[in-house]
Amino acid sequence: MFASLSSTRSTDRKCRMTFTAVLTFLIWILFHDYGDHMVTEPTSDSVDTDNSPGFLNVDEGLVERNDMATIFNEDLFDPLANDSLIIVVQVHTRVTYLSYLIGSLPKAFAIERVLLIFSHDYYDEDINDLVKSIKFCKVMQIFYPYPVHSHPKCLQEAGESPQKCDNAEFRGHNNHKKRFQMKHHWWWKANYVFDQLKVTKFFTGFLLFLEDDNYVAQDFVYMLTLMYKSIASLCPPCNVLALGRHIVIRDYYEYNSTRSPEVEVMPWSSSATNMGFAFNRTTWNSIRRCAEYFCYKNDYNYDISLDSLSQKCPLGQLLVMMVKEPRVFHLGRCGVHEKSKKCKSNETFVELKAALGVAVRSRHMFPRKLRLTGVKLNENELIHQGDDAWNQKSDTKLCMNMTSPIKSISVKKLK
């Protein structure tokens, strides 16, 4: 696959390099004045080995890329430690939104201690070049090995052979295949980063999950660290930390020092706690043991599937400590879920950039201590209507077979 990609794009390599250079320069211009750089219960714990991923149409080129496990800038920064942070960004094709996210990251305090992993479900040289232009922290790219764009003719009458298209991602989804890929992609990357990457084998710290249309505040790493240090005193049972919440951007101009250090506690909710959330290996082990609740949920949204897992699996209950003033924001107005007529990403970006500028100048970030102001443990269970297009046989089979085998990983031994 990559040989053909290389040959077809070789003639315009200089154009792409020029595009990337211009885009990188524009990102620097856009962000330069933002602020100073502050440096039913599962029946088994095992996976169905009789139906291993061998039955899938794996893109071998992407697998080879993943096996390389290249870490860019590794020689410029300290090795990954358990008090470091891993950020995993799920990326599709929205290069403009991704450029905004990347532009916000170097402003963050302690960003040089981060391992930044981009997980792609689409192979694009311009996006790859943008990612490789990052110099402010260690960077890695991983590629979802079953992308729908690998077999573009599978849904056409005169397309590829039925055997080649006999894959959950390509069969029976018609125009909705990209939606179902989102859940598969999220589940694959969580399994891959926690259980299959060599660099994370003994990592016991937190993984922060972001999307390509997110945007971060300067103190997001600082806040996540402060929340972790405060769990013992504020919420010992909490096992998920959330830095984002859905707000109207213009309301963020009211950012003040009173709300800045405030946090609240609630069960996992796909409508409230699904943005900029983080958890460690202990929580992941519990989630992985409840894989059937996630994979058998008749919905293509991974956050709604986590609702089902948290509500129904005794071992997988997720209790979230969430900031009241968000440090992770959602810029996307148009995409799978967003159908706004105002699809100009720069409008939301300009609003948010101005609001964060107010917060920086008023010195309301970087609180010294957190304050718990609300606990909502008796939230009504959310009921989501399933999506009939989710194929309970093929989609669930793919999801379950991407689940890492249950291993006895002792966090105490790893420390």
C-alpha cells in the first residue's frame, strides 16, 4: 500500500513540503500571542482465539508501520516515566482542526514530559508531515489496521471480491461505515497503547484521550497532575479524571478564580464526561475485563458504549472527577455528529483564543489547591436507543477480537 502511495505522490512532494511549511508557520503566527510558553456478565476473561484477527483484512502496510514503533524527538527529551503523561489523539482527516490542537499544545506547562501519540484511521501524507513537524515533545504515530479507505470498492456492485470485503468494517454499513469505525478505532487504540506498545509495557501513569478537534488550555497538564494528587483526599473511589465539559465558548469569558479550582464527582456519562478524560492501567484492566459490555452495546459511539459498561459491569464502574472550568475544549462544528451550517472552524477558534487570553491575563489558571463542590452519585441511568446498523455479529466479532487477552498485570510490581 505504502509503495503505491509513495509513487503516486512523489511528483508533488515539493508541493506538499511547501504546504506543510506554510501551515506550520501559520500555526506559529496564530498562537504566538496566546501566552508565554509554560514549559449479560462476561463468561470468560479470555479472547476468542478461534476467531483471531487473522480472519480480518488487515492492512499489512499499516501493521508494519505500527511494528516500527518510532518515537520522534526521543533523543531530545527524558525517557517516559510513570509520572509522565501519555496523550492519545484520535485522528481522521480534519487537518485544520488538528493544526489548531497541535498549535495549542506547546503553550502547555510541562508539555516536554509528555509522550504524544496520534492514532490515525486514515493515511495522509500532509497529516503525517504536520505531525512530524512537532518538536516540543516526544511523538509517535500509530495506525488503525482495518481502515475503511483501504477497500473503497467494497460497497460497489462491481467492486472487490466478496471474500476480500468480508470484514465488519466493509459489510452492511453502506454510507455509515465511517461511524462504526470510530468505536472500533477507539477500542483498538486503547488496547494497543496499554497492552501492545513496548514503550508503555511498564507504564502505570495516566493516558489522556483527545480528539483531533479538541483544543487545550495552558494548565491542562498541571490540572491533571493536581487532580491525581488530590484523589486520595477528595474522592478515593474516583478512577477517571476529566478535563473537558461541553460549554458555549462565549460563556468562557466569565472565567474566574472562584470556579477555576472547583471539581465535581459523578458517574461516567456520555453526555457530560466524555471530553478530555484520562485513566490509568488499573482502570483500563477493569474496562478490558468488561469488554463484552462495550462490544455488544448496539451503538457506534464509544462513549455511549462506556455508559453501558460502567452501568452494567460490576467490575467496570467508572466514577469521574471533572473540572468545572474546562481545560479541554471542542472546536468541531461539522463532522459525524455536528451538522451546523456554520462550518468555519476559525470562527470558534477565534472565540476560544480570545476567551483563553482573558483567563491568562487575569491569572486565573494554575490553582494551588482543588475544591470539591458537588457529588452526583444518584444520577438516573441513561437509556440510549441502539443503532440498527450496528451489526451485532460482525461488528461485535471485530471488537472482541481486537481486545487484548486478559493478563495478570500487577500494578504494584510495576512501580
